[in-house]
Amino acid sequence: MNLLLIDTSSAVCRAGRVMDGQLVDERRLGSENRHSEGLNPMIEQLMDEFGKHYSSLNGVAVINGPGSYTGLRIGAAFAKALVLATGCRLLAVNGLDVLVDQYRLDGHEIQEGDYLIPMVDARRMEVFTQTVRYTPQPICMHPPGSRILTVDSYSDCVGGTRHFMGNGCTKFQGLLSTDPNQNDRFVPEPGNRMESMACWATIHYQQMRFVTDDFWQPDYHKGFYYPQPRQKLASTLAGPKGTT
């Protein structure tokens, strides 16, 4: 099994290679928000490292969201182009699941009944998030989506430690600064995301959870709104009175 990983959901663009279920190499751009110009050369380096041609790929896995609107579209477009050119399969991985699993792989202690709450910054006091209670059969308390944070946002998460991870969790930590919960844990930057993404991509491939919709696009978790153009009156286009 030979998979290519693409993560353009955050400010730092990442890519990796998975062979036989193991992450064997990865790359990341040294500067932020350079996805459109840096992704292709980075992937070329990954492929050349192992002397493998694109035709050897069994699948391309891309972060499905949430994240930057532009970044997600760049990753999705590049992944779909590779799939069309090589005939391999397309895999879409939930970025929130990647954050949770990387938190676990980093060695943070999680007890049964705890709450796992990944948060991706969505500007202002809004985050992309979900809430899963850690039990033998995990319970999804809050499905993936966008959420405006208030001090009471997670008042229903009681009876266990609340684990917040991702670059949006510092917002909620700031709201609780005057009345902190001693059972809360905040990790703004979990470790190597590619390690967790490799695990999820392998699971998706083994379970044949492929993207088959030709019109598939990333899950932005909220609508994208175009501003309405301002209508100019004909009188303003004609110029001042008395002019020709």
C-alpha cells in the first residue's frame, strides 16, 4: 500500500508518504501560507526520495476540513488532479479526528469518561470543533461544525476531564482565565500531525472508504458568503450636472 498525504488545512503546508501502513517520510513548508506555490515541489521531492513514480500510488489522502477555505481548496484540487491522472483512489480525512488522535499519540493521559474537544481557529471568537466522550463506545456529544465560544459553551461536559487541543483552544482558555477549571487540559499545538493522518488514511484505505463523487469538495463546516456588489445609480455614472 503506497499512499500520499496532503494537509493544506492550516497555515503550514504538509505532505507525507505512507508505505504498508507506516509513515516513511514527510515534508513541510518553512514559510506560512505558501501552499499554491510550494505544494507541488514538496510532493515531487517526496516521490523522488523513494524512486517511485506517481503510477505506483494506491491512494491520495487529503484533509477534508476544517481549516482555511483557500488552503482546503488547493489541497483538494491537487489531490483530485493526481487521482484523475494516475487512476488511484481518493481518501478524505477529518482534520478534527487527526487532532484528537495526535493528542493521544503524544502520550497525554485520557481516562474513560473524559471529553476530547479539538478546536481549529475560525477567527474572532469562533472555532471549528466537535466533542467526543471517551468511552468503550465513544459518544459524539457535539457533531463537527462551527461554534461561537462563550464561558458556558461546555457546561454540559461534566464528570470527566475536558481535553482541548488545536490552535483555537487558547480562546476558550482565555474565557476561563478568571474561573479556571482545574480538570481542563489545553494543548494548542499537538505533535506531528502526519503521524496521526497516516493512521487515519491507512484505516480509510483498508476499509475502502473512498471518495467516489466527481463533484466532491472539502467540508468547510460553514457556508462561504460572497459580499453583495454595490449597485451604483445611473445618475452617479453620468457625472456631475453640466458636464458632457
